[in-house]
Amino acid sequence: MKRRGCYLCVVLSVLLTIVVLTVTILPATALAAAKVSLNTTEKKIQVGEIYRLKLMNAKGTVEWKSSDNKVAEVNEKGKVKGVATGTATITAVYKKKNYSCTVTVKHPVEDDEMENKKIGPVNICYSKELTTTASEDKGKYIWTAKNSEASEIIKLTIIYTAPQTMTYDFIEEQFSKEFTEDSAKARFEKEGYSDVKLKRVKKASYKLPSGKALRASARISAKKGGEECQEERVIYIFSKSNYLYAFSGQALEDGSFSNVDKTIKEMLKTMIFL
């Protein structure tokens, strides 16, 4: 009886050891089998924005590459930078396996998913001859000033709400291509003008009380509704307090472009943002 009791103790002891080992080993086995994967397989970023892709549970060397460096670049640490609008596939190569993420790059102005914060009123010193209104168009706040004949029109538009105040260099890089002769002509034609002839398209920087604005102007002669017309336009694009603003003005045939430009410059110096 004593031997049988001994055998039973040994058997129970062995079984208990197996159970303990099983409980101890399982978590380590589960940890070793943790799935390797990217932190995201789809990502939308803006031109100039940097986003860090991570290959989770990977230990060792990871090789990163982009299907189109003209759209999105990636460095050896998985940092992706938006270069131009379009779509690129970023791939992480780890232990001869590929892990991919589709990156869509958008221009700030084209990004419909950005939050359009309402802002206003904007207090501006302006000529008593101008009548002003504030409105909203497609989620964008627009302040408008017109003279009685509406031959001189000035608008302040919030183009975009940004995660941070944008530098002048970034603004110039993104918008300079919008102010070439070809793009200006296409813009006027889209608005219903025909036989568009550009007499000038100029681009320069303009010093603000804080920072700089990108200034572009254009003069055209064209037809609209079968009638000959002359028009001059100017636009100032600048960033302030995480917002990107466009201050635009236009003078029709009966209006004074120099007066429009002078008024905008005065407003840029005296604006108070609430």
C-alpha cells in the first residue's frame, strides 16, 4: 500500500509539473508568435507633411521603399514625406516578406476632409465707400467688400485650417505653380471668359507685420457674354494662427486696380482677428 501511495504521489507530481510548465510556456510562445504588421495599410497626408510608418513586432533590419518617389518619399526609419499630389505604395521588406501601405498625397487646398473651422468676424479698417458682407461658401468663411458699382471687389477667404502655421517657403512652393500664365489663362476660361489675352502675370513676396505673404497679380483682356472686357486681379496668400488665408481683389473695366491693391495692403496692416 505504501508503494502504491508513493507511485501515486510521483504521478501526481509529474502531472502537476506538466501543468505548471504548460502555463509558464504558453505566454512566451504567444509572444514569439506576435504578428508582424504595419501600423496602418492606408494613409492620407498633405504635400510637405511627414508621417512615420512602423512595422510592428519586427526585430532586425527593415528595408523601406516607395513605388513613386515623386509622390511620396520614405527614409530608412519609415518616415514618409508627401512630395506631390497622387498615390504611392510604401513597402517595408522584412525577412524577405513585403508589408505595404497605400499613401494618398493631397494638396492642402484639395483636401476635403480637413476640418473647416468657422472664424469671424474679422475686424478690418476699410474705406467708408465700401459695403461689406460676411458669408460662408462650402464651409469656408468669406468676407467681401464692394464699392457701389461692384467694379472693385475685395475678398478675404479662409482657404484651409492647418495643424500648424505654414511658413512662407511652404506657401510659395505649393502655390507658385498656380500663378503661371497657362494656369491663369485656364482659370479665366473656366470662369466663362474667351479669347483670353494675358498682359502680365507677376509673382512676388510682400512683407506683413509678421511674416510674408505670397503676392500674385494678373491683367487680362478677354470676352465675356460676347463683350470685350478688361480686368486686373491680385491675390495675397498668407498663414496666421494655423489658418491659410487668401486676400483677393479685382478691378473690372470701370474700377481702379491700384486702388484695390492699396486697400488690401492697408487691410493687411490693420486687420484684427477675433
